[in-house]
Amino acid sequence: MPATLIFACVHNAGRSQMASAFFNEMADPAKAVSISAGTEPAERVHPEVVDAMREAGIDISGCIPGLLDPLMCRDAVLLVTMGCGDKCPYVPGLRTIDWPLPDPQGQPLERIREIRDDIRARVGELVRREGWERQAS
């Protein structure tokens, strides 16, 4: 059974969506998978975030922001929050890491690319550190 990670922010419309998409591209799905959620989910993923991810070769246009609920946390091994301060979710007993990342909402595409690339680097480091990388074929 692969480990489950949750990437969470308030609206689940930017940072956590990018992190989960990168994670599921980088990690071996037999070892770990990720989901993303928010405490106050938006109606849709920010279109400018979809564009920035498309530039990186990942299509998240079909992703829908979801609510972080206790059921999804039950089997998770790690919660990664996205620097949302006092609004960041907390799940008792679940190991948590907070990445202090700016919210991409309303930012110019150049800034969203910087945030995207920071998230990609952080996800890559997490995958390597935890030993969840894909094996070379």
C-alpha cells in the first residue's frame, strides 16, 4: 500500500494543486501518492496556475478544488501546508511540514512561474529525502 500525502492550502486552487501534480509526476506510485485539498475550497483552480503548469508539461485543467476532511487524513502519513499562516489546516497526530510559499492568486505569470519552480524543487527534495523516487527503467 503506497503512502498517502496531502498537500493543503486554504483554497486548494494554486499552490497545493501544483505540489500534488508535481509529486504524482515525480514519485513512484507504488511507494507514495498525493492528494490536495483546502480548508475553504475555491470553485476552480486559478486559470493562471493552470497555464503555468501547462508550460511545465502538466495539465491540471481538470482538477477541482476539494475540502480537506478527516476521512482523507485518516490514512495519510504527511500533511504539507503551503504557508497559509493561521488558516493552515492542522490534523492532530499527522506529521506536518509547512512550506512558506506566497499565494499565486492575482500574481503576474512571471511570479507564478517562480512559485511553481520553487514548489517543484521542494517536491523533488521531499521525494528524494523520503525515498519515494521512481526507479530508472
